[in-house]
Amino acid sequence: MKIDLNCAEKEPLIEIVNSRSKSNSSSEKQIYNSSSSTRNSRHHRILFISSIFALLLFVHIIIFSSVKNYNKREVFGWSKNKSRDISDYVFPNENTTIIEPSNLCRSPENIFLLIVVCSSAANFEARQTIRETWGNVSEFNYPMFQKLHGSHNSSYLQANNKHWKQYIEKSSSDNSSSQSNINLATFRVSVVFLLGISPTDMSDEQQYEINYENEVYGDIIQENFLDSYNNLTLKSILMLKWVTNNCADKVKYIMKSDDDTFINVPNLLHVLLGGTVPLYKSTLPYYDKTTIYVTKSKNRLSETKHLLLGYKFCNAKKISNTNSKWYVPNYLYSGDYYPDYLSGTAYLFTFDTALMLYNGSISVPLFHLEDVYLTAFVAEKVKIKRTHHPLFFYQYNTKDKCSMIGMISQHQISPAEMQELYNFVTNLTHIHCAVPQKNFMSMKLNLAQRKRCH
């Protein structure tokens, strides 16, 4: 039998080759799998980095877009293309008044102080509360000052106004020729409420109630404009328009306030008469290093023209946060800081100042923040100095009613709080408000910081 050696030899060779082939194939698979795993890992890493980069890019675009467009959100009611010419809204040569008091500024007697309370049409309760509390000026008048502070009469300056007699009620002028009797005088003070037109659907019914309210009290001035927060500048200019058109040579001082502001009328009258208010522990933080010397004559309010008095803000920065109530876009004001201005919660001025501010406003483009517009932009244009007084304040310390004994105004007070505060101030048997110790000036005081504010 012939054996094919070649064939016999080939079979092991084939096995060896196949074995080597399988080994090589396995190695290749391992190498491939390893390479594939590396590529997948690198691919995932690239995808991850790309995703992070895309996310960062997206966030950057959003932030950049927000910053770029931050000042592009328009103020409601005052779009970029809307006219800001005051004459287009207050109509200087037309009568725009819907309701007005029938007797105010029409009697022969001059008014010493006219308080104009800016009130929303719907705020019936706030107006009624004021009438029953500090707005009851026949009761809450200058004689109350002595009752409040008379026991501290060596701690403040007495009134020194030489012309006070022409502003008092006739019933209180009996033999009032001496300095002592000024303390018993009732001064002519009038309180009126300034309203616009309600923007609500209930405006017809509300208007009927306002008409009835004026019939009963006769203390409403209503102007023909849409009453809203962003229209408060129009409201104050219309106040100036009405006062300057109707009260020329009839009013000495005018105060603008809000219907959630408490006015200590006796303290205000004393300051307007040239006196100062005594210090109380509760009021020390409102004073600064200059105004705290209440027995120094330099802190008297002199009888001056062009007076514009209130709580003065200095170096106030424009707010660019679009969510803020006081947001201001660049198209309304491009500066970073406002000129010095007075808090709109309560500020006081003489009639000549009212005339200057009103006339000046006609040529100053409207700005929706009322206090900044009138007491900064317009006041600067007509060159009226803003004078700071520590007893005007834009908040209310609910935990310390004693502060209102020695203040002129405080703000953000509800009708219930106003009634409670008035009862506290006038209930003289329950006043236990402490005055500072005699050596308090040698102690470390927490006084108001008014840097760069003159």
C-alpha cells in the first residue's frame, strides 16, 4: 500500500497553519477590540467635551444676550417711541381738572400750609383714615406741639417767624402779640387729595363714589389722566399746575405726600416757624453729625425763597434690574447715578418753587420716577437746591412708635397702623418716650451716615 507521505506531512502543517491563523485572528480581534474601545472612549470624551463646550457657549450667549439687551426692556406705558413732551399730557393752556375743591384758595385768608396727598382712586379707606387722624388739622395743629414737647422746652429752639400772625385762624388771634401766644395759635392748614382716573373695569362705579366723596368732604382734586405707578410724574406735575393756577399769592408752603404717609403736623408747623424739634432716643439714628445739634441756630429753617425740603438721597445709582419696580432703561436715562433728589414720600416747597418746577418741567423730557424727575432733573435745570431734613423719612419703624413723636413724616403705614399711631401721638397721658441723657454727645452714637451728601 502506497502511502502518500506528502499528504501525511501536509495535514499537521495545515493544523499548525490553522492554529497560527486562529492565534493571529484572536490577537487581531483583541487588538481590534482594544483599538475600538480606545476609539469609543476617545469618541465619548470628545462628545462630552463638545457637550460641555456647547453648554458653556449657550450660557455665554444667553448671558451676553441678556447683558446686551438688559436695558432694552421698555418701561410699561413709556416705550422708546412714545412722546416724553410734558405738554402732550398736562396741556398747560387747558383746564384738565375733573373735580376740585370749591373753596380752596378762594377765601381772603392766606393758607400757611397746603398738604396735597397723592392717592389712588380706589384708596377710599386710606383717605378717610387721614381725615380722621393727622389730616384733622383743626385738632392736630400747632397747640399740640407744646403738649407733646413742652416738658423739654430747653432742648429745642422756639419758633421765631415774624410773620406768623397773618397765617392763623381768627378765632385763635385774641391778643396774640407776644411770643408766648404763638404756642396757642391754630394755623391755616388745608389737606386735599389728588386723584387720577382709575384704570380698572369698575371705573364708572368708582367714579360715582369719588363724586359722592367730594360732595361730602370737598377735598378732592381729580385730574384727567390714567392713574398708575408709572404715571406718578404726570400726577405731580398736574398738582403743580393746579396749585400754581389756583393758589397764587394764597399759599406759603406746599407739601406733597402719599396716602400711606403719616405727617406729624404740629412738628412740621414748628419747623416751618423757625423752630427745632427736641431729640428722643428713638429719633437719634435719623440725625447726622450736623443736624443733631438741634439747639444751634444753624439748624433753623430760615424764611427763604426757592425752598425744596425733604429726605435727600445722594449718589443714588440707577437700577438696571428689569425685575425692579424702579428699573430704568438707557433710553430713559443713560447715566449711572442720579443727581441728588428728595424722597417722593413727602417733600415740601414754597409757592415760588412750585411755579419754577412747573414751568421748568415743560421743557424737561418726562421720566417715570416722579421724585427723581421733579426734585433732581427739573430742580437742577431751574437751579433749585435740595435741602435735607432728618425728620422726613421714607419708612416706618413699626416696633417703635416713639419715633413718630419726634419726626415729621414716615412712610409705608397702613390705615390701621395710622389710626393706632395717631392715637399714640395724641394720647398724651400714655407718652413715655425717653430723651437722650445729658451727656449723650460724649457717647458713641449710631448716627446716619451721609457721605458726600451736602
